[in-house]
Amino acid sequence: MFKTDKYEGTLRSSDEGEMRWIDRDNLDDYVLVNNFMDLLKVFDMDCYNEFMYERKDRENDWIIRLY
């Protein structure tokens, strides 16, 4: 995820996933589907500047850590 109000060039996807710009006004449906509300705190709150995924005990049990 990236936050900007100025950019140039072309986004390029990779093996890690598809890259695309989504206007904040159009984010609601995308956020609900992908559960990104916690990640958005990094952009909305000055006390955070990054996030990391951390695996809990089970293989598919992940939590998000905000820093």
C-alpha cells in the first residue's frame, strides 16, 4: 500500500501481486472485502509509520502489528 498525492510513471505488478491506484473515495468496498481497516491506520494516524504481518501459532493465523 502506498499513499501519495503526486506521482508519475506507470505502476508495475510483480509476482507479489497486482499494483493499482485506488482513490480513497472508492476504497470502502475494497477495504471491507480485504479487511484493510487496521492497515489504513498507518496512513490516517501520525503515531504509526509502518505495519508488519506476524504469524501466530497456526499456519494461517496472522495478526497485524502497527509501529
